[in-house]
Amino acid sequence: MTPEPNDEDGLDDEQLILGDLLNHVLDKGVVISGSVTISIADIDLLMVDLRLLLTSIETSIRHGIDQSFDRMVKGGGE
């Protein structure tokens, strides 16, 4: 009798791939941006620009992102 393939083998491969992807994203960083406009009868009522930065703390410190964020929060003039 030959052993049947185990379903957990595929799950382990998927977890490894997901782990590698997450490691790469946190090491390099990812920026996701988009905009949403709410309008009625071709009149724009609300426009929102969204930006999301996903990275590790170590990467943000290495690239000085934390200092840029502090300046942005304080108003940019300082």
C-alpha cells in the first residue's frame, strides 16, 4: 500500500510562502494609496485621499520614515 498524500503538506507550503511574503513586506515596506470621491448628481461632496504604509519599525528607522512622520504630524513647518 502506498501512503496517501497528506493535506497538511500543502498547508505547510502555503504557510512558508505567506511567511516569506510577510518577511519581505516588512523588510522593504509597502505603500498602498487610493482615493474615494462621493458625489451626487455629478457634484463632488467628499474627496478622501488614503495612504497606508506597512513596514517594520526597524525599516522605518533605517530610512528615516519616523522623522518624516513626526514632521507631518506637527505641521511640517518645524
